Amino acid sequence: MSRIEPLPMGSVPGLEESFDRYRHSLGFVPNSALILQRKPAILKALAGLAASIWAPDGEVPVSFKRLVSYMASKAHGCNY
């Protein structure tokens, strides 16, 4: 459970594009993004970073990136 409650999606106007980036790259909007609505500039920057990491035109295949992220999450008890 997070220490800071996530805000409902759409609580802060102007972040729809950032949420769409998460939906496109991860398939969902993580709670960390909902919490970061309190700091919109940070959320926008982090969404851009995530989109760059998960871009399909990189040197490492997205399927391998997903496998690595899954194994890292499992090893640390994270549900992402």
C-alpha cells in the first residue's frame, strides 16, 4: 500500500497525454503516476522517459524488456 493515496485519474487537467503514454507502453496507468499528479511536471517527464524506454525501435526487443522487468518485479515482490 502506498503512503500517499493516488488521486483519481483526471484530478489534474492536462495530464491525459501522460496517462495515454503509460497505457500504450504498459497497458495500464500505475499508481505511481496517479500519485505524481500532485507534481505534473515530474509526471510528464517520467511518462516521456517510460515511452523512450519502451519504444519498439530500440536495440533491445520490447519482449526482452518486458521479461527483464517482470523478473525484476517478481524478485522484489512488486506487482508491476
